[in-house]
Amino acid sequence: MADVQGYFILFLISVISTILLPVLFKLSRAKSKPRIPPSPFALPILGHLHLLSPSPHRAFHKLSLQYGPVFRILLGSKPCVVVGSPETAKELFKTYENVFLDRPHNSSMDYLAYGGRGFIFAPYGSYWKFLKKIVMSELLNAKTLDSLLPVRRDEIHRFLRYLSEKAKVGKSVELEGELMKMTSNIMSRMLMSNTCTDEEDDAGDIRKIVTDINELIVTFNLSDHICFLKNLDLQGIGKKSKHIRGRFDALIEKIMKKHEEARKKNEKGEVKDLLDLLLDISEDERMEIKLTRENIKAFILDIIAAGTDTSAITTEWALAELVNHPNIMKKAVEEIEKVVGKDRLLQESDIPNLPYLQAIVKESLRLHPAAPVILRLSTEDCTLGGYHIPAKTSILFNVWGVGRDPSYWENPLEFRPERFEEKQFDLRGQQFQLLPFGSGRRMCPGISLGLMLVHVTLGCMIQCFDWKAGKDGNLTSVDMEEGMGITIPRANPLVCVPVTRLDPIAMSI
């Protein structure tokens, strides 16, 4: 009897093992399998490229409503993860920042940036840290920016004189081009002491090169994203990249040689431009890393490309919002008159005392961020938003989408600067609902200079002029349609007729 019971127990164990063990094995495998982000249906070869119109940041925002704040897409054969909430932004830029300190590359930017020798695209490491040290301690520190204040003031006055001339004859101004010219002149003079006073002048050439670079960047390169097209230049982007870099290289070589000749003759004054500082660093034997000629060229291209159109476009969007909201414009002008008065132009030193003007700029950056999508690259396997992210995955943080999320912003599509009076927000990457300049170690180092230019330019424009929309000044509002670009330009440049309130020429004497 005992033997029968024993055999029966063994039989039950074998049956249970045969049935349950595979189930348990599958469950354990399912439990250990990493949780990957959800993903829309992908097409063969193209992946999710068909979903990215009319613009990637808008498409990402729409997809996040369906798939959540973290989802996976394929750009051709390249895996990417889109992130779109303050919580995941905090993980990306703070909690797991060490994993996301690199940027994804593409072939055209690699070539234009001298193989990643500049500051923006250099991989994180000793060389990038050296460049960051130069940027923060030499190029964009308070002392250097203060010494170059006369340059910024002179170009803003030049811009205001141009507006005054148009106002006298009742002519309209296409503001995108004129703001770009002003910011280009400021960057060129701060960097290399060059101005754009003549048609064939160096700064004008640089502005055209920056425009060509921005147009090239927004062109989707199939060779970068579809593996079997890697070695083909079907769209001619490689050829265009070589042409643009050749033009920039020839121009910057000419400027560098002029600087070097002046340095030998000791002709330059006490106030140095940024190129002089870079040349000083390259000649300093005590530096831990030697700056080469190509390093300097890449560095200058980075600063010009990042600083020229961002400030201009941000100012244009802010003025467009004010034209469409005359009550907000009126309140801003009243603040300026109270703080600055009517006998002098607004200056950089006035900005801390103009909180409503600051709120207008913040609200404009919320709705029209200078960089709508921030790119990062994972350097090792990690977890983001509860999902497994493999190494070498491109991360796309949707700044534009977070700025319009009703979970974090009341009436998010409404232009209401008062929200920033009611609750203080910092733009320096510590409040993750609003990150127009990024966050963490690789956030934009030019934030102070960029914000100063926008505040002063916009403040002076509304201090001195009323603005009538349209070529003939007969429109009651302007459209707010976005164009294509890495900095979201307007689809239609802002055209207005300036009407003089205060004479900027008299006040600038």
C-alpha cells in the first residue's frame, strides 16, 4: 500500500512538473524581460517618418496624448525615444544625467562642426569639460560681457535709428531680417570685431552662412537614417555641407589672419574680442589641452550659429504676441515709463527692475521656445520613465509640448504673462515645466547673453514705438503660424509699421 501511495505521489509530481514548470519558466522570463516604451505602428524601412508632419514637435505632442510621456519611434532604422513630461525631464537632466550627456550626430553636422571639435557636438569628456571651462570662465563671464557692452548698445541703437527712419516716412519693416541683421552684427563684433555696414562685409557673409546651415539642418537626410543608403548622397546634403564649410573656412581664415597680424603689431586695444581670447588660449603653453586652429573655427561657428537667430526669432515672436494683445503691450509700456522714464533709452541694467517685461519674455518662450526639441544620446542601458532605454538611443525631449501641457499650465494656449507674476519661474533649468534653454551640464551656456539681448531689444522697441500690423499698418492682428526650422521661425515674417512714441535718436545722444 505504501508503495502504491509513493508511486502515486511521484506520478502527481511528474504531472505537475510537466504542466507547471514551463508556465513558471515563461512567467519568470516575462518578469525579467525589460519593459520597453510603447510605440506606434511602423512602416518597413521608413519606420515612423510618415508621422512627423507637419513638424516633429507638434507630431510628438500629438503622439504623447495617445502613448504617454515616454514612447519609442524609429526614424528609418534609428531607434529614438520621445520624452514629454516634467517628471521624465527631471530624470533625463538630473537623476540620470550622467547617462545622457552626449548628443546624437548626423553626417552634415559632423562635417560642418569640424568632426565634433566644437562645443555643441563634442562628446562628453575631458575635451568637452575644457571647452566648457573656456566658455564660462573666459568667453561668457560677467567681466567679458561687461567689456563688450558698448558693442551691444551700439548695434541696438543702430537698429532703433533704422526703425525711426522708417517711422518718419510711414514705411513698414520686415522684422525678421532686420532683427537677424542686428543680432548677427552683435555676435560678429563680439567675436571678431567685424560689422555688417557694407554689402560685401564679413558679418553679412557669416549671416548668410548661418542661414544656409539652418536650412540644411532641417532637411531630413535619408542617408543618416536608412542603413542601405548610408554611403549615398541622394539629396546632395553632403555636397552642400562641403560647400558651406568651405565658404566659412575661407572667411574665418581671412579674419583670423587679420587678428594675428594685428597681434604681432600690437594694434589691438585693451578690450579684446572673443577670437582674441581664443587665440590667447591656443598660445598658452600652460593649458591642459591645446586648442588647434580647427578647434577655434568650430568654436566660433558654434557660438554664431547658436546665438544669431535664436535671439532674433524670440524677439519677433514676443512682439507678434504683443501686437495681438494690445492690453498687455500697454501694461508693459507703462512699466517701462515708470521705471525708465521718457528721457533715456532702456538699458541692460534696467531689466531686473522690469518684472512684467521679464514675464512677457518667459511667456513667449513657453509658447515659442528657441529650441522646441532637445536632443540627447544614451551612453549605456538605463531606465527612463519606468522603461528600459538601450545604449546609443537618441532621446528627444519635447520642450514645445511640455510648455503647452494643460496638466501643468492653466489655459496653456493663452498668452498670459501674469502667470509668471503669480508664480516665480526660473529659466535656468531647475523647474522642469519650462526648459527653453535645456538643463544640466549641457544646457545653453549663452542664456544670460541671449535673455539680455531679447529683453533690451524688445523693451526698446515698445518703449520708442507703437506697432501697426501689416504692410500698410491696417491689420488688427497677425497670424501666429509656425514655419520649419530648428528654432521655429514664423511661417510669415512679422511685418509692421512703426509709429514713433519717443525719439530713440534724441534719447541715445
